[in-house]
Amino acid sequence: MTIPKLESYDLESKRVIVRGDLDIPQGDFVRLEKSRRTYDYLLTQKAKIIIVGHLGRPEGSADPGLSLAPIAKNLQSVLGHPVKFVDDVVGEKARSEVSALAGGELLMLENLRFDPRELLDPGKDSGSEEFAKRLASFGDFYVNECFSASHRVHASLVGLPKFLPHAAGMRLEKEIEKLSRVLTNSRRPVVVILSGLKEDKLGYVSSFDKLADKILIGGRLPEYLGNKQYAISDKLVVADLIADKEDITIHSIERFEKEIAAAGTIVVSGPLGKFEDESHRLGTERVFRAVANSQAYKVCGGGDTEAAISLLNLEDKFDWISVGGGAMLEFLANGTLPGIEALCTAYDFHFSKKLHFQ
């Protein structure tokens, strides 16, 4: 894939729509910090920055509890630069605020998912495509800085790049670079740790069977493997659970540690047990420390995974901590994501010239 890079473009005084990574708890500044380089670059370019994104799952209707207004304040704190907010998405109020933007100013629009058209496939739904067009008419350029949602076929991720020149944000670009190292010329053996609570992770076993030399199954996932819908590979190493099923057994920990010690590349998705409870932390702590102390190239992703790594103070021991758990698994399974593929396509120059407003 040839991904257009943000730094290749002169964006001075241009209206730049940034699909931000905003689906975070109100007091969480970490993910905003990880996108800071993109915003700082646009500010140095004196671009007119229009930030769009989502929070939670309002399912197409306004929910005051999921407004992006607090996230705008968080971003303002991170950047040390004012971030305006408008409680509108593609209406006249939003258009008016966009029109008033000066170079070097930031404006955040309201939660995209308050509009049901955001959640539909622009390639199959005319309403969704019209929504993408209206949003695109606010800008001159589009930046995808939301890896964590780029596995979704939504208007702001796959629709907008059709109608504006575009590029990957700097964090998104780094995600692609770091995760691609697992797929291309990876050091063997490749060990994938699939764990946590979500049964749907087992759907990746068949994909990772082609990539990995060993797939270690922990958390609650061993309980679900009896279901015949899942392909069972001879590469699987399945943990046994302790009596209350909130952690894996000592024997299983030792089996996992042995595979990790031999690994050349390690992917971690999910804690091994209820790590928040110290009495059920042993599996997560020993396995994660084994990964951290390994000489392998190691990546991980997912909110619970990151929380456990932070609790154990192991952040600097990993080569890459992805901002998206589901997006990371999709990328490693398929080698790309819909939001990334959209950046590799040409935009409709005629539309851009026709509907862009001054």
C-alpha cells in the first residue's frame, strides 16, 4: 500500500478535516497525547482545523451524556491551544463556525454518531454518501488520525477520502509501520496471545493460523473453544483455568512462559485473568512480564491490555502499544483496514472543486 503522508502537503490556510481518535473516557488524555504530533504539525502550518469523531454508541440519536464537548476541553489541555466546540455536525450552525475559522484555529464538531448516516456504508447507502459529501464540503483536505475505528465502514472513515485530497495522520502512519513488521519479514517463531473476555476473538484463530507459529489462548476464551464454529489448530496452546475461572493455572502460566521465551515476535491481545483483583493477577503479571523481558519484537493492543501493562509499569518494554484492540487484530488478520484502504484511493476532484465553499 502507498499511504499518502501528511508532511508531504502544504496546508497553510487550508481547511483540514481531522478524523480524530476521540472515543475515550472524559479524564483520559493518553490517546489524545498520541495524536499530538498531527495537531501540532497542522498548527505550525496555520491550517484551519476541523476535528470530527465519535464517542460511545448513541446509535444515530443525540445523547447529551455522549457529547464531545468535554473531549474538546481535554484536547485543549493537551495542546495548550484553544479548541472551539459546536453542538452540530453538518447543519448550518456547524457550517457557520467552520466559515469563521482563521488559520491556526481548531474547531470540534459534535459526535458524528448522533447522525444515523455516519454508521452506514457510503458505498451502499445514498444517505450515508450524502452525509459524507456534506461533511467533506466543510474542508479542503482530510486526515485520518483514528486507527482505533478504521476497521469500521463508516462515512467519516471511508466516505470522506472519496471527496477530498487526503493523508494518514502521523499516529495512524506509525500504527501501520509498527504492526506491518509483524506481517512482513517477522522474526520467527511468531507467538500470538489471544486472551480476555470477548468470545469473538476466537474468530481470528483461522487467520492467525497462517501468521503464527503458536497461538496461546487464555482469559475466558478456553471456555468457548468447545463450540464447533471455531477452527481448532494444532498451533493452539490452550490454558486451563483455576476453579473460579478468573485466572489461568500455574501449569498454564509455565507453558505460556516457555513459548514466549522462544519467540521472535509476540502479539498480545488481552489480559490472562481478572488482573484488577490482586488475587487473580498472577497469570497476567507473569505472562506479561515474560513478554516484556523477551528479546522478541512485541506489540499489543486493547484497552484492558494497556491498562494491565500500565498497572505493571511495563509500557517502555513493548515495541508498540496500539491504540485499537479490535483494529489491531483486524489489521494483523487482513493486512489492511477499510479506513486505510480508503486513503489509497483517488478523490473526486470535480466534487471538491464544485462544492467547496469559501
